[in-house]
Amino acid sequence: MGIQVLFKNRALFFIFFYEFLYCFILMCFLWMFFYEFLFFLLSFFYSGSRSFEIGFSGNICP
């Protein structure tokens, strides 16, 4: 019933849809940056110049 009302009021539906889409994309970007930062921090725990290879090339495999 609630979904039918939402579909009837098209403007409200689009507002909810774009709000959800915007939040989803924003969360994806935040997770991407978080993982990049995490791998960058982890790279410093490795010894020698190997850490910089892992950190900057994006190659996680040892």
C-alpha cells in the first residue's frame, strides 16, 4: 500500500530514489578512500622499499 502511494506521488518517489542513490554512491566513495588509506597505512609496517612498492603501485600481492 505504501509503495503504491509512493509510485502515485512521482515527485516524492524520485526524491527518495535520488536520495538513496546519492547516499549509496557517497558510501562507495568513502569506503574506497578508507581502504586506500588503510593499505597506505599498512604499507608503512612493511620493511624497506618494498612498502613503497606496495603502497604506490596498488599491488597487494607480496
